[in-house]
Amino acid sequence: MASPQPYPCDVALSDELETRYARTDDGVDLAYRVIGDGPPDLLWSFSQLSDVEAIFEYAPIAEFLEDLASFSRVIIHDRRGMGRSGGRPGDLETDLGDLVVLLDAIGAERPYLAGAVLGGAIYAAFAARHPDRCSGLVWHGAVARQAWARDYPWGGTEEELDVYTREITDAWGTRTFAADFVAGGAPSVAGREDAIRFFARWMQATYDAPTAAAYDGAWNAVDLRTTLPSVAVPAVVISRALNPAEGAHVASLMPRARYVALDGDDFMPFFDRGPVIAEIRQLLGPG
């Protein structure tokens, strides 16, 4: 299998890929990039990783975003304390406030929001809090909480979560950690040197190991189950290579959500991206 080539910098979109910043009231600069024209507007957010410039070094991600930009104005952004954005990572309330600042700076009145895992979780909470600022939600790999509970059996136990936090603290951004991360999220490219090298760099560009561990650990206390019933906009919950019962349960908590289980072993949405793109496009409607 041939290795993916670097994203071609001479394509027309490259002229538009300027990193811009929205400043919060407390003086933090939030980095974002705009791809394509739209309408409609579509925000995309990854989960634990974010750097609006580094992602264009890896063809599968760049091509995924280019496909989205073929039918929408795509906004990618680094959350506070991640990638090119300033400050330190905040709590969920801080992220929700920052999103309002970002949308106002871009002039996005009611965008669609599409994100993976924690990125999608923040968007779901935003849709519940600000239904007038969101047209629809796509949540790839939806989780209502990371911790196990008697009525939420898909979360990790306290011991399992502690082990993962220690692994992040000890190995974040290393080749070994990146190799395991890739193998778990995209078995089709497990062991591929280009993928491992990129993900290690992406981790390093997102934040340092202590910050990564603290950010992940903070989510262990978050439970969105009482928030999700307030998500009144149309929503699509996508699951692939995960426990389908968890995705179906999370979708059932939102009154207008549709659950989709995709075939395949690669969880990461930019590998085998066609079915994921199709679901997003269907929600946005004919362009």
C-alpha cells in the first residue's frame, strides 16, 4: 500500500488557508481557519487533538475537510489552550462561551456543528444552551460521559481512567503512544510510519503532556445526560467501530436525533470518509 502523499499546497484552496484569530473578553486569541464558501456554514471539531495548521500536513484529514468544503463553508478552530489558540484549556462553560465569541467573529449566525467525541460533546452542549445559534448537530463517536456508572455501562472504570491518564502523562506525543493511538482508531493504517509520525507531531502541536492529561481528566467528571434532552435541533449520531449500544443510547437522549451505525473498522472519520461525509451532507440538505 502506498503511503499518503503530503497535502498538495498548490491546490486552489491553499490560498484561503489563512489562520485567523477571534479575541475573547479576557484577551485570549482563538485560532480558526475558513475553507470554502458556503452557505451553509459548518464547524468541524476533533476530539483530543487540534491544530488548525498541522492538520494540513496529512492528506487524509486535509482531503476530508476539502470534501466538506465542496458543499459548505467549513470553519475549523482550536479550542482555548490547544494548537494555535492562546490561554490554557478551560472547562466546558469556558468552551461554550468561546464558541459564541468565535461565531460572532466569523459572522456565522446559525451554523451546523459537526465533531468527534469530545469535540461533538462540546457542540451538543452548545446546541442545548444556544438553540438559536445552531442549525443542526453531527456527533461522530458520541459519548455522554467518560466514566462508568450503573446506568451508563460503556464508560471506563475509575482504575481504567486513571491508567489512561498516566499513559498520557508519561507518553503523550511519543512514537509509541502515537502508534497505539493510530492502531486503536484506524486499524487500516496501523503500523504505517507516515501515520504514526503525523499523529505524534499532531499531539505535540496540540499541547504538552501535563496539559493533555489534565484536559482528559477534567472530562471524567462531565455527564451530559441531563443536558442532551435540551438539544432541540436535528441531530445525527454516527458510530463506527464502537459499541453501537452507546451511540444509540446517546441519540435516544436527544429528541430529534437519528442514529447511524456505519460498517468498517476505522473509527477515525477521515479514513473511509465517504459514508461520514454523506451523513453530514444529508443533514445540511441540498446545496
